[in-house]
Amino acid sequence: MKCEFCNEIATEKHHISYFSEQTVGVCAFHGDDIHIHPELYAKYIKYQKGDSTLFYSQNKRIVRFCQQISLEQHRARRRK
């Protein structure tokens, strides 16, 4: 995948929006530059302050929940 802004290989995802989740692939340079100079990338920043914190805290809870369910299912299968 190519960077949204140049022809370099995209090495990371940049969130345009967290709710609903929208991302674009970017190279390391542009990934940093978006946060250093957000005024140059206004079209690619459609989230509110604090959205990333909320998104990643929810994501961690969902991952932990899914891991717990998977562990319980594994234990139940072993008991059979």
C-alpha cells in the first residue's frame, strides 16, 4: 500500500475519524507530519480532541472481553 501523500510505502495507519473508524495508509514521515502540522492536513483530521483516548480504551476493553470469552470456551472444551 502506498502513502496517501507520496509514493513511499505506507508503514502505518492514520485515523481520519474514530467514530466511525476511517483510516488512510501513510509513511512514517507523513504520519509524524500530520501531528506536527495538523493545519496542513485539515481534510484528514475529522475527530474531536479525546476521541483517540476513548477509541483505544474501548478497544482494549473489547480485546480483553474477547480474550476472556475465548479462554472460557477453551476451558469448557477441555472439561468435556
